[in-house]
Amino acid sequence: MSSTPDSAVRTYIEGHSAAFLDDLAEWLRIPSVWADPAHADDTRRSAAWLAEALTATGFPVAEVWPTGENGEGAPAVFAEWPSGTPGAPTVLVYGHHDVQPAAREDGWHTDPFEPVLTDGRLHARGAADDKGQVFFHTLGVRAHLAATGRTAPAVNLKLLVEGEEESGSPNFPALLKTHADRLACDVVIVSDTGMWAEDTPTVCTGLRGLVECEITLHGPDQDIHSGAYGGAVPNPATEAARLVAALHDDDRRVTLPGFYDGITELTDEERRLIAELPFDEDRWLRAAHSHAALGESGYSTLERVWARPTAEVNGITGGYGGPGGKTIVPASARLKLSFRLVAGQDPDRIQALVRDWVADRLPAGIRHETVFTGATRPCLTPIDHPALRSLVTAMGRAFGQKIRFTREGGSGPAADLQDVLGAPVLFLGISVPSDGWHAPNEKVETGLLLKGAEAAAHLWEELGSTGTHATGRPAA
């Protein structure tokens, strides 16, 4: 149970908000666009800046970690602050300090790397994704200490801030495995997500996984005359179309045998909680630039994009596409497919199912290659998990209202954290859809940043007051 008055945390944060925003603006001025080689040194400078800031915050350990086999990857930042309290749980906070490319000519109203604060909104690349959401933890831990009178957090607090998330985190799994002992924890907090809306604070409970593949079909050794040979030899473009047509049944369910085996189904309570959200489907369709909602029968739109596995055709190519006609049987065709996965689905197993399904459906005379280009595991924390209850309580204290639940349909490195470290993953994010991640004029609501710091301050108290019981693990 919490004992510190919420007002003590809020008073500290309000009194230090201006300095906090000034420091954040300094970090945002560093264009840590790791995807652009021209900004490699800036990304290294960003990591060094953060390590120094964490030291100034009070972390006794703050280190810059190289990544890649020979240190060619973007640097990550690790920090650690032991609690000193016997039985205190260990919490690892994850975020990233690299940002998306941005330039004034992309449609920015101001220089994307010169932060501008107007009407409670801080505009800059990285303000929401993800520097702002990483940095509120520095204010949160200071508020936690000031309000409780502690000299160290109520939890053993660790931070891991990578520098390649916007580039697909290619070195992240290896980084986790290399430093698994130092990163060991009872629970992971990911601050790289958002909320439903400014007036509807929410906690995300999971991300879907992902499998991507490219299937190339070969028929004749070269394009051949359709009048002389059409209808008598296999056509790879036709077979590609037949594969796509067979991917779903009439209820829009994926037809791969065994695809749904073992998945974690939505509970009645989870469906009820999703239905509570103020979802405007027409508005959602406009944002999607689409004209109708369509998907697996028996599920709502939000259930489909958050909690159901999918198969999508990302591209079909083959044959002649130029002006006029060209009566051929093409030599080859290509499909690009992606499969979003939910808890209970293993990417390796789904890859095997796809390989077998493709091979079984193709006729003699069609040679093929199936190449997988990416795989990410799904990540889900049950809504009754003790650590999640602590997070919901902490956010409720900060926002002063009921906290609802969401999931996200995309994928990310959270699953790597869950798999390698063997700890539940929780999401403490305060960004809202209007923040414009990856878009021109990205911004963050400064009031929500401060609420994030409040929630973090309360979370360390909530988790610390109940020890490792709050993480779902036995107390020491």
C-alpha cells in the first residue's frame, strides 16, 4: 500500500518542471539519427549526454555500452541505482535515444532539432519518441526520493536506453544476452508507447509479434508466348494469385493448418474492457484513409488489430506491367507476406507452417524460394498480473482517474526483453496519437510528461512497498 501523500510528489515535480524541460530541450538538440551515417557521431554524443545526465540525477552507475561485434553499432546507455532495502524488487526501464530522420523541408514549421515550447506543447524530433518518455524517469526518481525521504529508490532501479530502435534494433538481442547478468530483473518497464487520449489514460498490456517473408515463384526459364504455350504450362503469376486467394477463408481466418494452435484467446473481461474505450470507428477509418472495416468474423475492429493474428499481402509482382499488352507466360512472380502474431504463437513455428503450406500448394513445374526477412515474438502481460496492478495504481494516483487498458497492434523489442531476461514487461507511456511520431512537427504534451514522472515516482513506491510479491515472483 502507498503511504506518501500524492501532493508531495506533485509539488516536487511542479517545482522542478522548468529545469527538467530545459534539460530535455538540450538533449533534443542532438540529432541522434542513427539511420543516417552522417549523424553517427551525434548518436554517440547523445548516449554520452544521457549517461552524464543520469549521473547528475544520482545514479551511482551510468555507462555507455558499445553494440555490434566490433562496436560498429549505436551505443546504448546502462544505469543502475541499488535500493539498499533487503527484498526490494529489481526493475529495468527500457527506452531508446535514437530518433527518426527529420528536416525542415519535410513539412516542419520549425527546425526539428531546435525545440520550441508553445501552449504546453514541446515540438522537436524525439520529444515523444522517445527522449521525452525516457527522460521523465529522471524527474520521477528524484520526486520519489524527495517525497519519501529516501536516499535510494524503493526498488533496485536499472535503465537500458538503446540507440538503434528506429533501425529495427539489429544488435539489441545480442546486447541483452551479453549483459544478461547485469540486466537481470523482476520486471521490465517499457516507456516507448502511448495512451488512448489525453483525457483517457491507459496502460498497454501487449504487442503483437511479426513474421515477414518473400516468396519467389519460377516457371519457364524465360517469358514465353501465351498463344503458343498458355494453358499448357504452369504460370507463376497465376500460382501467386492462387496462393493469395487461398490465404484466408470466407470468414477472413488464416487457412494455414495449425496457425491458431495454442494462441492466448481474449477473455470475456478483456473484451469488456476493450469495449469500454471511446472508440469512434468512422474517425479511425478516416485516419487509416480507408472506406470500410473488414477482418476476421466475430471480433471488433480493436480486437482484430490488438489481439488477433493476421496474414497480410504486402505486395504482388510478376509479369508485364508496362503500357499496352504483352501476351506472355511470365518466367517468375513474387509475393511479400507478413503475419502478425499473438501470445502463444512462436515465430519459428509459423515460419515452418508457411514453408510447408507454400510447398504443398504449388504444382509441378513451379520452383520456389521462401525467404524470411524478419521475426519478432509477441509480448503480453495478463491484466491480473501483480506488477500490472501496481502500475495501474501508480498511474491512477498520477492522473486521478480510472486507468483503462489497451494493446498495440505493432511489434517491437519488448519481446526480446521478455524472452532474454525472463521477466514480465509493462508499458508506462504517456504519448497521445496527436504527438505525430515519425511525422513532421512531432510534439509532446508537457503536462503529460509531468504526469509520466508522477506515475514513475508512485510506481517505485508501489512496487517497493510490496517487495517482489508485486512482480509475481516469490519474495527472497
